[in-house]
Amino acid sequence: IWAKVLSNIKENITQTSYSTWFLPASIHRIDDELKIVYIQSEKSFNVNILNGRYKKLLEDSVEAVLGSSYRVITKETTEYEKEGESLRSVPEPPAQTRLKNKDLITSGLNKQKLFNPRYTFDNFVVGNSNKYAQTAAMAVAESPSQAYNPLFIYGGSGLGKTHLMHAIGIYLLEHNPDLNVLYVSSEMFTNELIKALGDNKTREFKNKYRKVDVLLIDDIQFLEGKETTQEEFFYTFNTLYDLNKQIVISSDRPPNELVRLEDRLRSRFAWNLIASLSPADYETRVAILMKKAQNNKLEVTDDIYDVICLIAEKITDNIRELEGAFNRIISFSSLMHEKIDRNFAKRILKDIVVNGGDSVTPEKIKTVVSRHYNITVKDMESSTRQQTIAYPRQIAMYLCREMTDYSFEKIGNLFGNRHYSTVMHACEKVQKDMAKDDSLKHDIDQLKAKIEN
Ligand code: ADP
Ligand code: MG
């Protein structure tokens, strides 16, 4: 199976990436019941890359080979070995990989829709930035269909939308295990619909959604420009709404900015409550990391508190990255048997802290590249394929990939919601072109220098 997956992957990325990241990896085991493929690799760095940058590619390739969708989780070989023994000393792996068999919280409706047990209201730290959304979510969880319906939660990436949606689901199931609670990302909804259309099973599809008591649909912006899916969603939405079923929707933007989402769909979102999540303030960021330390049974010494403050100072607008940085420090300290303190943290985070790595943003890249090619940032984010715009766009995508740690998917979102494979293709094209064309390489080096200053 792995060989087939590999050959699929090979077609999609450069030879170097392929041999660096994928060749040293292999399948540890496949859990057919939970639909998870466990991958192993010797190097922790590779594990991070496979879990981050290439997760989607892995999942797509596995799906292509196995014929149905699996989650792919990569861990270090030694971690699998340790797993059988004590879990105590092992640092907490990222959220996605933390689901353990016994922890799965499933809804009666569909055993495959899982809630991350970590995403509870208890674990959600409340501050000014999220108080309103948290209160609304809590109200919906306590009295579905009665408090706010539909509830629309929006906010930038990594600010807790998915966490809140899972929290609602978990709370509902804890208090009423028989309730049909369904959480789907809009991406899952789309894929499911496409599959149903292909298999002539749209009736089943419709029926399944009709049976839902509470529908939690995440990242609705993903439906932009997908007309058939929107139509089906509209139908589902109306059906459930008419039956007085609770609907919760999340998006990275407020409804009125979902420009490419059909009008009738958009206006529906104005029916009831719209709650936003904004970046957490400093105190909340510290509180989130403290909570995390506590959940990890990590004793917060003065040194660790110092490190927490350092991270909270440096990473300001994305809680996922905030947690990621903290995770990284914990993992590295146990890996290298070093004590966590400010200096250690600075070393680990040097790309963020010392080089001021966070000053390179996709916005900056877009601005510099647009200016250089005499186009506008709007052009870059538009859907036009006109070569004078498309090529600079590809270059900007490539630079985002090179200079930030955004995933292909995230970069795609930033350039007019393009598919991650489009971004992947752009990066490889620019790389190839640079190898052939010295003047292009020179241009790009200059752009890089400009962006860094
Ligand atoms: P989004 O869906 O908005 O992109 P997520 O819900 O996935 O963001 O949140 C990213 C990470 O940050 C998750 O691990 C989540 O648990 C954590 N997180 C976000 N907000 C909070 C909060 N207020 N308290 C604790 N953890 C949070
Ligand atoms: Mg999310």
C-alpha cells in the first residue's frame, strides 16, 4: 500500500521534497475501524512536516489508494514504541494526533464524526476577544433551537472557531447522548455531496442530513464558488430550519464579506446571531498557555512562566501558532534533555523571536510582489488567469511558501480561495523556472530582500 501511496505522492511534488520527507517514512499500521493510517518516521522534524505541510496530500493519496477517506497521523517511530509503556513523560503531540481510542466522543448519528475531546468549554479560555462568541455558543449548547438559531461564528484562522463548535457538540452529547449532533467541515460536506452525486446516492445524502438535530458546519467560506454544493446546502439549511433544528455555522469572515457565496445563502446568515472572535489579548494568551501547561501536568516554574510570557509576547494573532510554539519547546526540551527556560526557548523559537520572522506576512509578500509587477493586490486575489497577473500570483504563492510556514491550503485561501493543489503547482513551477532562468532567480532574490526589510 505504501508503495502505491508513494508513487501517487511522487507525481505531485518535487523529487527533492519527495526523497527528503517521504522516502524515510513508512506505514506503522492501519486502523480500519477508526479509519486512520498511522505513518512512522525516524526524524521528529520529518514528522512535523508530514503532519503539517503534507497532511492533506498524504490523506488524498491514501484515499486514492484505499478507495475511502482515512485520517493520516504521523509519529516518530520511537513514539509508537513508547506508547505502549507510560504516556506520562511523552510531551503532548499536536491536537490532531492526540485522539486515543477511548477518548473518542461519537454522535449516535454517525460514528465517524468525531469530536476532539480537548475542545471543550472547560478548556476554552475566555477573554474579551472571545467572550461574546463563547457565551453565544454556550447558550446554544444549553438550549439548542431556542437561544440563537442559526448561530454564525466568524474569526481569523486559529482563533477558536472549530474549538467552539466541537465544544457545543460535546456539551450536547454529554447532556443528551441520543441527540443527533453532526459536525462537518464544509470541505467534508462538499466531498460527501460529490461522492453521493457520483454514486447516485443523493437521496441517502439528503436523508442523512434531514435526520440531524443539530448541524455544526465549519468553515462555510469553503463553499464560495461551489454552486451545486451551495444549492444542496441551502436545501439542507432550509429543511432543518423549518423543522426548528439548531444550526451553527462558522466562517473566516462575516457574512457580508462572503462575496462569492450566493446572495440567498448569505442573507440567511443575518437571521440570527452573528458573533466574532478576534485575536486574544496578551493576558488571555498567557492564560491559554497556562491552561495548556496545566492540562499537560507541566509544573509551571518561574522559568516556564517566563517562557510562556515570551511566547505570548511574540505570537499575537493566532492561537494555533501560540500553542504550536509552546508544544515545540516542550517537545524539544524532552528530546534534548534540556531544561526549559527563556534562553532555551529563544533558541528553539529563533526564527520567530530573533529574526523577527513574524514580520514577514503574506500581506507583505503580496504587496511587494504586486508593486514589482505593476499590478494590484486585488488582482492577485482575483480569479483572473491572465498571464500578466497569474504569473506574479504564482511567484507570490511561492514566496509565501518559502518565507512563512503557511500550509498550501492556507496560502490558497489567501489568494482568492484557490485549491491547495494549485498552490503546490505554482510553487513547483516557479522553482523549476528559477532553475532555468537566471534573471528570474535574480528578480526573486531581490523580492525576497525587499520583503525581509
Ligand atoms: P479555527 O477553527 O478558528 O481556525 P481552532 O478552533 O482550530 O481555530 O483553534 C486553534 C487552536 O487554538 C486549537 O488548538 C484550540 O484549542 C486553541 N484555542 C483557540 N481559542 C482558544 C481559547 N480561547 N482557549 C484555549 N484554546 C484555544
Ligand atoms: Mg477551524
